[in-house]
Amino acid sequence: MKAISKFQAVVDCKCPRCRQGNIFSGGMYSLSFKGQITNEYCPHCGLRFEREPGFFYVSMFVSYAMNVAEMISVSVAAYVLGLPLVYENLWYYIGLLLLTVFICSPFNYRYSRVILLHWLTPGLHYVEGSGDAKANA
């Protein structure tokens, strides 16, 4: 099977070692909470995603940075599109920011973990052909 690029593996939420197994068990914006469950092991190569107890607590910091970037972007976009930054419009800005956080929270949850696994975990890298014996067995 042809290997996919690292960027494509991040976008598709694939395992950082084999780039074929799914990190999550369902869709991002599904109506059940089963879509946001992180698989314990890669279904293709058997990599344990939670490297140590409490490993994904670090993803909260990544998610926080993503939230700040999204809120700044939405605030600047609202200002550029004509919502003046005055005291009377304060609740409009607060409403926009809360709506942004609510809508983007599944995205932030998922991609903060993917970024942590792919770019912020030392020693975890792509191994060509990993999991092939398990897939063929």
C-alpha cells in the first residue's frame, strides 16, 4: 500500500507510526459521543496512543492555543465585516466568541490530540511497513 504524506495523515486523523489506522472511532460532528472516543490502540499497527498515564492532558494546552487563535480570528473578521468595536456591541462579540468555541470544540478536541501525537511527541515517527504483518495475518 502506498504511504500517505504526514500532512494527509494529520488531516485524516491517522496513526503517526503507520499512517493507516484511525486514531478516533467515528466522525467528528456525529450526534453521539462515540465519534470522539480515542482508540486505545491503532487498529492497523497496534501502537498505543496514550503513551503514558495522563499523556493527553498536554493536548489541553494545544486546544487552548487553538481556541485563542479562533477567537482572535473571529473577532478581527467581525470588526472587518462591519461590527464596530464599541461598548454597545460588547454582547455581540461575546456571543460570537461563545458560538465559535461551541462550534469548534469537537474540532479542537480531535486535532489537539492529533497534533500532540504527530508533532509534539518525541520519538514517535513514521515507520514504513509497520503493521503489515498484522494486516496480512
